[in-house]
Amino acid sequence: MDLKEKIKSNIDELEPHLLQDVLEYINSLKQKKDIKGYNAKVSHKEVQKMLSSSESSWADDISSERKERI
């Protein structure tokens, strides 16, 4: 299975309310590529904006991973 097929498969498995987030992220990636080039760096504020719709907490995920290692 190639990369595009894996992505499509994962998208098909997503809950409908998450599809809007995926579309916004894809559009954001397209804009970054068109405006700044493929290897452009993303600012801290842009990352915050992209992740603001996420329902999970990265801090909690990192903390739980650290606890698992101890």
C-alpha cells in the first residue's frame, strides 16, 4: 500500500466531525507551499493556529509517555 492509499484509508476511518480539521490542515499546507516554498519554516503562531482545533493535549500525551518510561 502506498502513502496516498494509507492516507485515504485513515481519512475514511475518521469520525465525520474531524474531516473539517483535515481539510483545513490540507489547505494550510497548500498555502504554505505556494507562498513560502516546500521547505519553509512555520512560525510558532501558525502552529498554534493549526493545533487550536485539536481536542487532545500534547502536554498530557508527553507526560503519559514519560510515566510509561519510568
